[in-house]
Amino acid sequence: MKKLATVLILIALILSPVFAKGEPEAKVVEEVKPAGTVEVVWWTFHGATNVAYFQKVIDAYNASQSDYHVTIEYQGSQNELIAKMQSTLKNELPALFHCAIENIGMVIEADYAVSAQEYVDKDKAGWPELKNTYESFLAASLDGKGNLVGYPSGVSYPTIYYNADMLAKAGIDPASLTSFEKVLEACRKLVNGGYTQYGIGFHTDAGYYVNAALAREGVIAYDNKNGLEGEITKCLYQDNGVVQSTVSKYLGFYKDLYNEKLGVPFGANYSSEIVPLMAAEDCAMMLGVISMTTKVLSVVNNAFKVGVIPCPSVTEAGTRAGEPSGGTWLFIANNGNKWAMQGGYEFMKFASKGEWAGYFASATGYLAPSVDAFESAVYQNYMKNIFPGINTVYQSLANSKGDALMPICGVSAEIKNANKLAVETVSNNPTDAAIVKAVKTAYDQIQEAIELYNLSN
């Protein structure tokens, strides 16, 4: 087992031969599949609404062939699902499972998962949608050796929603808001100019947005190129150089924002508080993820035009070369049942087809993962008639090369928690001293997590 867990789980795994570290991964074999239909179980943390959308794709796949039969099972929250993956006996694991892409480092090193690349290598039929996947999303799906680990199921993306009519009245060009420096200036103009009460509100998954902002800036915050070229051993938040300076500048955005009373109090719920404030035009913008689109559009209800700003960098000096990916990816579990695992791969391919990936994206607000999905009739209808503003993200994708690299390691959850605490600390005590303390505390927590993780592995 490749992740810190409770002592009981660690002992159980050490004693159990099914998760012994020396055990080879299950491989796709060349022999003919046995007669009959193979059951393919898929574990998810998505709720009933999205599961209903997935079920439509599953039903289409099950009707399209008779070799495999896919069923989807809800397993609780993201943390609960991963905990169950870590503690379940190998032969009781599903064939497929969901995991947030920022936790890909955990999946790469886990004994409960296998790389999709070995299936791709033996796939004589080919996978055209894989080749047409947006470069940034494909890059986020790979390990440090260029191997495909999993495939996007629901691509999210850090973005700023905005009231387009209000920004136009204030004379603010949304395309100019390419950094948090510029966002702060816009908030000043919006609030001090009397256009609204709050310039911006925040989705409270702040740790993810810290990673995204640093990546968009082009800052590598961990050694070995954020884990892409080897095991992460050091957090660089206290490097007395560009990383520490950039983290401090990002926290400085929150310090200035709350000192000047320009933002919705940090900790407000995006769904029940911030989006209603936007709908009432008491807040101009919201930092969130693109999968919130359906909620935002529903509450605003055409009262004004909604737009989105692609993920900003920390400063205007940011490279903005890549796109920070977020959302849910589909992975193949190592349950030892080679034909169920093969069926999982076949379903992964089917779900990536333009028609179905485009359907799910348009139904949920997630991004189309590939050109095929983007160009599908269902998604083009979404672009034209439901949310034309989403086009700015695809324009940004078209001009980007590769993924804006987020840290790839087994302690991604600990990194996010430390980052979130740093933002909360500064937002609640917006001083220079709080920034210094927050950066050091985040460094201490992250470095300790890295060292404990590496020691246990």
C-alpha cells in the first residue's frame, strides 16, 4: 500500500499477500475471452444526479455489446472511496474507480490500480479519441514516463465566473484579468465605484486553487519538477527565492482584498451564499471550478450574461503556458480479474467517444475532454444555446501547450489542506505577519507529510 493510513490498515496490508509490494501487476493477456458476459463494477463518489448521467452512458455501452456488463456503485465521498480502495481485499475490488486528478500521484503508486497504458499498447483496434484529447488534459493523465494512467471522466478547471453586464458597465475587459493582480484591481473598481458590494467570492477548496495558481504562474513548488522526474522529497515554500515569493504574493492578494473589504467573507458556501449574491448582483465574480456552471446558470436565470475567465496566474509575469487540470478521472483497479479489468478499459474507451463525452459534459457543465467531444452535436448545442461564455476556456486550451504541472505525489490531500489553511489564515487576519506565518506553517506541514510518506514507502 502506497499511502499513509491507519496503523491497523497498514498492519493488515503488510500481513496480506494480496497487496505485497513485490506482486506483479495484472496484465492483459492474449488468450480468448471465456464465453458469457463479464461483470464490470465501477466505484464512484459522484452523487445521484451525475450517476444518472453516467447511467445513460452505461446503458448505451451495455446495449452495444454482450461481452461486458457495467454497473456503477456509489461509495461515499472522495476520501471514503479511496479509503475503501486501500482497505479492500484485491479480489473484492471493482474493475473501475473514480479519483480526483490532483491525486494521480497516489494512484500511480498504489497497488490497487494499474496503468491504462498496458491496455493501450495491446489495443489492436486503436483509440482515436485518445489522440484527440486536449493536450493539457492528456498531459495530466500521464505518469512521469509518458504512460497513460487513467482517462478524464469529468474535466473540471479553475476559473472565475463573472457578471458580464456589470463588468462592461464598469469598463473592465474580462480578457485583461489574466492574473490575480489584475483581479484585485478589478475588485477595487467594482466595489469602490459603487457597482456592487463584493468584487469576488471564493469556493473554499482553497488548496486546489493555490496549486493551480502556482502552476499557471509556471512555478515549480517541489523538487524533481513537482514529482514528474522523480519522487518529491522537498517542498520549496521556504526557498528564499521565486517559490516563496510567489506563494507570498498569492496570499498577498487575499490580504489586500480583505483589508479593503472587497470580497465575500472567506468560508462562505459557494452554492447557498455566493452564487445567490451573484444572482442578486451583490457580488461580481466567483473563483470556482467549471463544473459549477449548471448551478450558476440556474440561479442567475438569464438575469445577466455570465462569463468565465480562464485560470489566472499569480502575477502578470506568469508564463500561462499550460492549463491546470481538475476534476474526476477514471482508473482501472487491480482486482486480479483480467477480463473485468479488460472490460473496464473497453468501457473507458466507449465513454470517451465524442457523442458520450460530449453528452456528459453538456449535461453537467464539465469540459469536453477531447476535440471529438467538443465537436459533437450535443456539445455544440450547449456552446451555442446554453453557455456561449465557455468558449473562452477552449480558446485558452487551444493556445496552451501541455499541462500546468501540479504536484504529483502521494500526499496531495495533505498539500491541499496545508494550502487551504494558509489562505484561511491570511483571509481572517490580513497582515504581512500572517503571510509569513502562513507560508512557514504550510511548509512545515507539507514537508512533514512528504517525509513521513517517503519513510513509510
